[in-house]
Amino acid sequence: MGVRISGIALPSRTPVSFVVDGERLRASGESTSDDLWLLPGLVDVHSHPGMEAPGDAYDHELFRRHMLAHRAAGVLTVRSPGSPDPLLDRADDPDLPRLARGGRWLATPGRFFEGYGRRVTEDELPLAAAEDSAAGWCKVIGDWMPDDPPVPLDVLTATVEAVHAVGGRVAVHCQTAKGCRNAVLAGADSLEHGMHLDHSLLPRMAAQGMAFVPTLTAIGKTRENLDRSKDPRFKEWILSGWEHAFPTVRAAHEAGVTVLAGSDSKPCGEIAGEIAWLIKAGMPVEAAIGAGSWTARSWLGLPGLVDGGFADVVAYEADPVEDPSVLLRPKRIVLRGNVIA
């Protein structure tokens, strides 16, 4: 038994006191006087550590720097839905946040950056997805540019069924209305981006337990750089998608969809900014923080601040629900039972 952790736990808002036993928390039974607010380690559910820009080769030293940047921000679990490298041997470095591993981007002809990702035909997609989901997740590029056809519904349905049959989960990149529709109807596990998601699909998403990861940080940065594009159709698509994204986040939460925080952006460690965007979009503050902490952890099958849970804790000097900006200033970070800061 070593490090003592005590304070007011969120989301329960109850005083807790733990001691660290290896990588686990053990309830100490002691009263607490620490004036700290405790969160289960923050989570970025959509990050691509190990590369700076689409088309870059995976670089392990860069991966490590990216993961350390996440750690410094209190992000103690990262889901990587898509990588140039399967990341199969990157999950067990005790100095780095836990990694929910994903396979490579699975891209069918005419979709995704040219020459990038694992290129497969539509007929090959179900088997390739099942193979890649051995890491836990696979990532399918479900659509691409505004006027491109999405992966057909029957192909995507067969892909989801193949992955679920081997115990994997499917994340689908989709930004067009048709692509989003096919991802929902196919029964995918998470919808990434969803700029033009039809709100009539939200009840079905909620019933299926499908998560929605709107990546507002990344879409906002694309919007800021639209002057670099000479394609008026692309500009209109991004601008209309940005405007649609805000009411979609609010409507998704109100419909009972699990909305999660994923930055999909560089620099790494900006999950507090993504949470701020979710709040601006109309999510209640506590729900938005949960989207980047306890809700995301539960969805990934990770415990929160409980006896026997992982000793992954971030402490703050003020209540983040009352002042979300405090998320930018963690007072104490404990990862795998080790005090980081």
C-alpha cells in the first residue's frame, strides 16, 4: 500500500479516500479532509498518436510524445480508432496512458486519402475488418467527400456482423447524411464525426447503444482553414456541417445517445477543449465532462473511482462542474498508481 488519494469524487459528489495497491484503488475507510475534486482519468476516444498529419508514416517516438502530452493533460486512456500501424505492441508501456487499440483505417476504393490506410475492396471489407478487430476495434471509412457514395448498407452490415462475430467493435468514419444513415442502420458501435447526421436516427442510435463522437475540435479547425480550399462545394459542406453539428450534439444527448469526447486533433492533450465545445453545443456541463471521463470509461469497459478500480485519477482544486476551465489545470495526476504530477 502506498499513495493516498482522497477528496470529492465525481460524478457521485461524495467524499472518498483510497490507498494505491499496485495499479488498483483500495478504499481506506478513513475520513477525508483533502479539498480536492477527483475524476477518473480523462479519456480521449478519438486520437491518432504517432503521426502529425494524414499520410504520415507511423513514428514510435512521436507516438510516445503524443501520449505523454495526453498524460500531462490528465488524459489517462486513449482510444485510437485507425492508425497506419495496428498499434498491437504499444499498449503496455507503464509510463503512458492506457490505449484502447484500433486497427488500421479500412478504406474501400474512392474513399480516404489516396494511398493511405489499408486498402480493400468492398467484397474484402468484412474479412479485413474482422482481422483488424483482433486489436479490439476496427475502423471503417464509411464515406468520404460530400458527393461520393458511402459504403453500401449491405456491405457495411456484413462488416459489422463479421466483427461482432469475433467479439470486436466497429467505429465508422462518416460525415455525409447517407454515410451516417448506413452506419446507424448497419449497427456499428460508434459513429465518428457525423456532421450531417439525420436527427431522426437518434432514437435508433440510443436503442442500439451506439456512441456518437462529434470531434468538434477537429471540425472547427477544418473550418478555420477553409481559405486553403479552392473547392466551393467542399467549403459549403464543411460550413453547413459545422452549423448542423451543434444542434446534433444537443439532440443526441436529449435522445439518450452516448455522446463522447474525442479530439481527433493535434496537438494531443486537448480534451478539455473538446469538452468545452460539447458544453457550448448544449450538453449539460456534468454530462459533457462525463463524456471525457466516467461515461467514456464505462463505455470502454473501464472502472471509475471505486474500490478495486484502476488507480488512474486526476485531481483538481475546484469543482469542474462549477468551473470547467479547471480541467486545464490538473493539480495531481496518478496513472497506474504512480504519481505523475
